[in-house]
Amino acid sequence: MIQLHTPKASRNQEMGRLSFIRSVSPLSPGRSLRGGEHRPGLLATDRPEYDGTSRPVTGTFAAVSALKKIAGRRLPVASAALLSLSLSLAAPATAFGAPRSPAVSPPATPPAVMSTLGGALLGRPGTQVNLGNGAPVLPKDLTARSWIVADAESGEVLAAHNAHWRLPPASTLKMLFADTVLPRFPGSEEHKVVPADLAGIGSGSSMVGIKEGETYTVHDLWLGVFLRSGNDAVHVLSAMNHGVEQTVKDMRAHAEELQALDTHVVSPDGYDADGQVSSAYDLTLFARSGMQKKDFREYCSTVRAQFPGETTEKKGKKTRGSFEIQNTNRLLAGDFDMTPYRGIAGVKNGNTTNAGATFTGVAERDGRVLLVTVMHPEKNEHNEVYKETARLFDWGFAAAGKVRPVGELVAPRGAQTGGQPGANPSTGAGRESARPVAASVRGGSGGMGVALGVAGAVVALLAAGVFLVNRRWPLPDLVRRRTRP
């Protein structure tokens, strides 16, 4: 069990700055706060996620994110006759409206008409699964409004429940933020924080503890985003990216490129905002795209790290300490009532008033990599979103190769489909497009022919914006070795 370090707070954070504290006032029974991971009914400093940052706290652990390649292979999908257990009524294939404003908590009933992107079954309300011979039944104690289990490499959706239901995403939207902005700045770049960088952060936001006037590396800021879900870190990075408004535009454009059409971005940090919605399907697309990036994999799998503190001066000598931050992903870091999930390697959690608890995780076992997204469990128990995610992971690893996919995770717009996510696994659609390029490389009679063939292949790939799924993601060795009862 990993112990959480929870230093006490000394600053009032009602304005949502400088610390993880949402409020220093007691919460009324059943009341929850917006913008951060929490449990209702507790003082802000009593929540296990709280890690105060109003004064430097020296820790003993450096960032841990060992990367190691997976040498696994996909298991074949059973070709025997399969039993369909679709637990819903077919929805009419008509257009669906614009995202509904979640200013008030969304209704507990999914819409009758949802997107069919990725497959017709994914547009139906209710649970969709096709069990083959020997396949285990789905867990019976799932209460989430929406969830999805998918093979991260093939893109096959093994099972889903209201996959395209547009719901408030909370901080899981930070996956889209990271996938959009992370490639734009090297980790070594430094930025001195000015007051304008921290303007507009929502009251009650989760914070990593960034101070005005201090200088941080981009690497520091991303650790703050992924480990502590720091809205202050998101706003500083957004300021570096020409401001929040521009960052929102960039995120919307990137979501459209990824074909995450259920998503409407209003705030880059996932803070509750009118009209801000996503879906389990789209959040899974964000995670899958982000996991193609080495830096993304590193940050989302880091359990704990040292974060720069505030500069102090004594007798004319300036010093700057640091304090430890720990990942609030309970399947990764553990908690008092759960151990880390064996094989977990990220990705992102969230919790707000309107969204409830949300989580997208990636895990590897026996050479297979699965993505699971869970949104808004109705069961109000501690760490319920992680417990339901763990049960779905267990089912997915046991069912892989024994179920017929109910859909697929589509590739980004403009991406080649040959051997890539979005290609039809049963028909092999799109595979022919890759053959001329390969033939041109093999067909050259000399070095010049090979060089021209390779050059042509590179140009073709760049022009098409190919979406490459690494067949062997170097997931963290540390988390892969962990065991779970």
C-alpha cells in the first residue's frame, strides 16, 4: 500500500488558487464542490486527495515512470457462432442535436438517439455485448451511466454501455488538453508565472500550488496537470499557448480531427461549464491518441514526483524547496481501501458536481492492452469509479478473444486505415491502400530505388496524417509488476 502524504494547509483557497483546497469552510451533508477530485461531506483538508502546497514539503521520492516495451500479441477473435446480449432497443438512425448544457446535473436517462460513430450498436441506449463460447458475463454490479471497454491496439470495442451519451467530463477532459498542447513545448522550456496566467480559474478548482513570480519548466507543469489535476497548471500552459480562448479553439479542432464528435469544449481544464460535454467513447479516443506520445505515457503513469516550491530569502540567500505530489489516480497510486491495479499505466481521473466521478484507464496484461472509460457511477461509495473500472478491466482481459466486437474506435480524419485503428477488422477495409507504397520500397533494383521508395512512403504518410498505433507500447515496468488480489 502506498502511503499518501497530506501536509496541512495554511491558506484560504476560496478563489481557487495556490493549493488543492477548495474551501476552508465545512461542507454541508451531501454537498460537493466543483473542479476537483473529492468526496462529499468532508472538509477540504480531510479529503484523501488533498495535498496542501501553501508551504514547501520535502519528500523523498523522485518521479517514477519506468518505461518498458510490451512483447505481446493480439489474440484471435472467436469465429464461432456468438450469442447477442444487446440489452436495448434499436435507436432510429436520425440526426442528433447539439450538446445540451449541463448547467444542472444531467438526467439519469440516456437519450433515445445517440451517435452511431464506430458502429450502429454503439448508438443504442443500454448495454451492448456479444458473448462467444467461454466468454464471461459482464459484472452485475455496474452503476455507471456510461462505460466502454476497448482493445487499445486494434480499436475493437469489446462492450459498451451508453457509449455516446454526452455527459460532463470533469478533469478527464485534460487528456484532450494534453494531447493538443503537449507537443507544442519542449519539457525543458521555462516559464515565469505572471498574475494574468492564473486569471479565471474556477472557484474550488483542484490546484497543484503554482505561485506567481516563480519559474517552472514545462515538465513541472505537466506533472501538475497529470498528477494533481491542477487547473492552475492548465491555465499557465494555456497562457503559453496564446491564452485560454485560443486553447479551447485548438482543443475543439483537435477533437474534430480525432472524430470525437460528442465533445464540446468550453474550459480546457474540465471545470463544470454550460455546454461542456463529452462521452465515454470520445474520452477513450483522447486516451488512445495521447498514449501514442512518449511524454504523455510518462506523465500519466507517474505515481509521485517532486514539485518546485516557493522561493524564500534568508540573510540575503535565496533558496527554493520542493514538495511531493502524488497521482490522484487510485488504480495507479492506491488508497486506503484499494491496492494499485496490476498492469495499470494511466490515464486520467476527474470529479465535479455535474460530472460525478469519471475515469479513463489503460492497462496491459499478457501482451494485451485495454482501455476502459467509466462515467458517473450512481453508487455513492468511496472510490466507486475505480472499483467499477477494475471490474471491467478484469472482465475485458478474461473476455478478450471470446467476444465479437460491438464497434470500433475510429481513426482520426484523414488517417490511412490500412492496419490502423478504424480499419474494419472483419473485412480488412483500407489495407490495400498501403500495398503500393510497400511494393515501391521492395521493388527498387538498387539503393536509389529503395531511397526513392522510402521517400515516397514518408511523403504519403505525412500527406495522409497517418495515425500510428504502437503495437508495443512501452508501458511502465513498475506498474506492470504490481499484483492485485
